[in-house]
Amino acid sequence: MTASDTTTPDLSWLNDVTMAQLERNPYEAYERLRAEAPLAYVPVLGSYVAATAEICREIATSPDFEAVITPAGGRTFGHPAIIGVNGDIHADLRSMVEPALQPVEVDRWIEELVRPIARGYLAKFEDDGRAELVAQYCEPVSVRSLGDLLGLQSIDSDKLREWFAKLSRSFTNAAMTKDGEFANPQGFVEGDEAKAEIQAAVDPLIDKWIAEPADTAISHWLHDGMPPGKTRDREYIYPTIYVYLLGAMQEPGHGMASTLVGLFSEPDQLEQVVDDPALIPRAISEGMRWTSPIWSATARISTKPVTLAGVDLPAGTPVILSYGSANHDIGVYEAPTRYNMHRPPLPHLAFGAGNHACAGIYFANHVMRIALEELFEAIPNLERDTASGVEFWGWGFRGPTTLHVTWEV
């Protein structure tokens, strides 16, 4: 490391950072990184990490870096996953997934898709006076909405939730040994089991869609942009299916759950949102900044020698972009640990940046909007059950593990 001044910070404390600490609460270590070394090598991750908004955005948009998947992510998803490829393959995969996610297209069907799903889950508990919203509402609405868009109506929502949880734990099984090996190889077993189940369930659907194209996302992925009579190979699209069954299913569910936790921490703001649903998009944007669902799951690799933030990076150096840390950067946000939907509408990095920014931004925001509209309409007197705490978990992907609420019926 070459310091930009005469003092080189002592970063030996990074040798003691564990994966368990990062999963439980990454903010403490990353706050120190932002202050002492916004770009630094973290031994347990076997990688450099970018911790500030400036460095994350610079790397994400720099022509001197290209996408790469983290080792644990590559082990989980395989190749070519859309989040870790470049050039013609990335262009083809983006052209495959983006048409259905364009705003003009999403506007055509989003209300009809999501609102009945949200109402159906609310009907199961709105007369009970209590619920655990992560498991009973936020995650189910998220996975069912995306599952139906993909064409997976035949797959139970609980199974979809199980798949994304297993894939998430596999993807974030990131601890490395000093020799560059996975510290916990067994941590990938449940992800492999989930992928085997996914293929067993989806292969028959792909067989059907190859012969009889349908208006489902996966069917379009097979056929769109291909010569007549040709389809993309299933082995080519499966890694991106896994990306969707993890990140795209997780993000809206945990984004709305985090938004709710944030609103409960500011009762006046909760009351304002309940009284004026037009404020819900602003509340969601702050929730996504406050606790980014995709916290530190993407990476870039240098394509040539680069010096950044006083650090010399040889060509071929991977850097993990910790967007959840960037969104708590005190150089950008005042009192970032506080949820405040009235803060100036500065852009955040919860959906990434550059040509690998999330393709589903518009879709995810509207899933969350509709779900919260329906929740507050059905249960305007919602309160957090203070007898139960709220625990967040995750370093790669982050959100509340549970959210107990009560209301008077």
C-alpha cells in the first residue's frame, strides 16, 4: 500500500475481522474502513473492499474495471451469471432480461400482478391482530411476484423462499484461508441442493417452453433475439435464473421489511406515510439506503494497473463493492445510521451503478410500493411488537430476520 500522505494507517486489526462479525453487524468494521482506508484488503474475504460512496461509484463506472463474480458467488451460481460477465455475453444476457423490466412494459402489468398477491397474503392474517411480517408478508409477496413473472406459478412460495435463503447462505460463504481456499467448503452444500431442486422443477417447464413459447420471462429468455427455430441453451441461462432466484427475490422483500423497521423507529414519519400513501416511494428509497438489501455482493476486477485511494492495484485485482457501507458514508449523508425519509433526495447505491446496475430497479420499487400501499390500507394502526427485538443479518445480502407487529382488530 502507498499512502497518500506520510502516515500509513495500521490496518492490522483487519486480521481479526471474522465472517461471523460481518454477518451479524458489518457496520462497525466498515465505519472504521471508511475513516482509515476506504480501499483495503480484508483477509477473511481474500479480497480488497471499497467502503465509501466515492470509491464504490468510481470503480463501478470506471473503464479500468470490469465485472467479476466473487469466489463464493461463482461457486454458487456457475458461469455465465449475469452479474459477473462482460462484453458480448453480458450484452446478450442484458438484452435477454431487460425487455420485460423496462418501465413502459412493467407499467403494463405490475398492478395486475402484485396487488392481488399482496391482498391474498394480507387476507390470511389481517384479522389476527398480530403477525411476523418478514415470513408472512414481505418475503412471500416478493417471491410470489417474481416467481409468477418468471413463469414459476406451480412452485410454492415457501419453496421459493427456501431456495433464496439457501442460495444466499451459499453465495455469502465467503471466508477464505490464507492459502486462498474456501474456509468452509461444506457451506456450499445447501446451495447445491437448492440448485438441484431448481433444475428438477424448472427443466420440465423449459422443455415445454422450447416447444410452446409462453408469455413468461424464462420463455422469453429462451427465445427472444434467437434465430427462428433456435433457443438459448438452458445451461447458459441457469446461472442467471439462480441470480434472479436469490437477489431479485430477496431484494424487494427485505427492502420493504427494512423500510418498515425504519418507519417504526420514527413514529411521526410512519404516521405521515399511512396518512399519505404518495410518500411511500420516498420511504422506500430511504429504507433501501438505510439498510441496503444487496449490501456487499458485487465485485469488479481491474483490467490494468490502477492507483486508487492511495492503493496500487495490479491488473487482475478483484474489489468487492460494499454498497451498504457506501450508503452510510458520512461524507454524503448526514447522520446516516438514522432512518429519515425527509433527508435531501441524494442518490444511493442500493441498486448499484454503471453498466452492471440492477436491471430490475423499476420492478423492485413497484413491488415494494404496492405491497406497502396494501399493508397500510388494510392495517393503518400497525405497530411494532416491542416484546420482540428486530435482528438484522447478512453481509452480502442484509435484512431483518423477523419483524413482529401488532394492531387492534
